[in-house]
Amino acid sequence: MTNRVYKIPVAPVVPVAPTVTNQISTHNTIVNFIAGLDSISKINKYAEHNDIELVDFETQVEQKYKRNAHKFLNDGFSNNVEFNEGHFIEMISDVTEASSPSNISIVYDKGSDTLHFSVGGNEWDRLRKKPGVVFLVETVIISHLKFYEIYLIRKIQSAKAISKQALEECLNTYYKFIAVFDIKPYVYGREDAQVMYNEDDDEYSEDSSRGDVEAHRIVDACNTIYTRIKRDLTESYKKSTMKQVMDIIQQSNKLNMADLNKALLEVLNVDPGFRDRLLAV
């Protein structure tokens, strides 16, 4: 019997079609292009493609809390509103995590350790980390929490003993939170009438013209409470609260940038004209 040599058949090499190769090359080019852009450039280019006018950070926060602010001033809640420290931290998340890439109005840059805030159009303001955090918290206060402070003070003045104690604890908690950032309460430098009444109330104009000691009784008491709370703050509490806020900002930034990268990749893949203009620069 003769020996036979059997050869294992080898499948022929099928060349990759030029179109497929080009697609892979283009995709890699796009990915590298996006990776090379800074966050602000990504946002501005995405807005440019979608013909979006970026809304500044302060306006976005104001719009978010406009309804609540009105209800606080006009006692529009069916039950007492009692925020705790967790609620204040959640508000930081609410104003930093964008609902879509077109709504990103705050960016944290890890390299420079700075916060960037949209001021409308393609313009951005840059602040160092700590001043940036203070500005962020102040914006939430101006658009939302100052009305909560007014609400609490008015409720305390009219509340029964049981609910009054709970409301006073809420005011203390709020003052403790803003004291961490060295932000004064709304009552600072104001008279009672400016806190107890809305500007269109008859009592506002009548009481605000008095100018005597009695006109400051409520606000003086509140300022005393704030001063005591601020004095008693520990460094560890301040550092812990600041860290919580920064952790929220960084996590929101991470999520925002992931959504933006995905959206920008899709835009550059489906719009070759826009892609070619960007890559040609």
C-alpha cells in the first residue's frame, strides 16, 4: 500500500473590501478627533451642528426652580416643606447633571481643577474649584433656596409649638449648609417686612417705612442663629460637605461627557459634510 500525503485545505484569503477599510479608517479618525477635543469645544461644536443657542447656567437653574420659588413665596404647598442635608446635595446633582448634551451648562476640567459655567452663546466663565463651587451653591440659593428660607421664617412665625420646632430645626439645617460655603442668609441686611411680605403686599410698604428696632426683630434673631451655627462649624464637617458637593459635580460631569461623546460621534457619522469641515480644520 502506497503512502499518501494529505494536505489540509486552506480557505482562500478574502481581501477586505476597500469601502469597509475606509469606513473603519473614518470611524477611527472620528473617535481620535473627538478624544482630542476639550469639553467646551465638544459642546460648542455639537450646538453648532444642531443650531442650538446654549442657555447660560444661571438661567437654567432659575427656570428649573421657578415654580417652587413662586409656591414658597405664596405658601402654595399643601404640607410643610422640610429639607434636610441630603436634599441640598440632591439639588447640586439636579443642576449639574444635564438632561441632554444640548443642556450642559457646567463643566469640570480635571487637568486645571477648574469649573466652567456657560454664560450664553459660545461663551464660558472659568473659576477655580472652590470659588466655582461657591458660585454654584449661590446660584441655587438665589433661584430656589432663598425662597425656602423666607418660607420657613414665615411658617415659624405662624406655626403651632409642635410644627414650629421642626421648622426651626430645618432653618438651622439650612443655615448650617450655607455656612459651609461662607454664604450669608437672605435675611442679612434686610428688615422684617422684606422677609415677611411680598413686595406687592400692602403690609410690605407700610412696615418697611418704620425703620425702628422692632422692624428688625425677626431678621436679627435669624442672623444670631446663623452666626452661632457658623461659629460652631467644625473643619471636618466643612471638608466633608465640600467633598460631597465636588463628588457630585465630578460624577455629573462624567455622565454628561459620556452622553456628549456618544451624541457627537453619531453626528459626525451621519453628517459627512459637517464631519469633513471639522476634520479639515
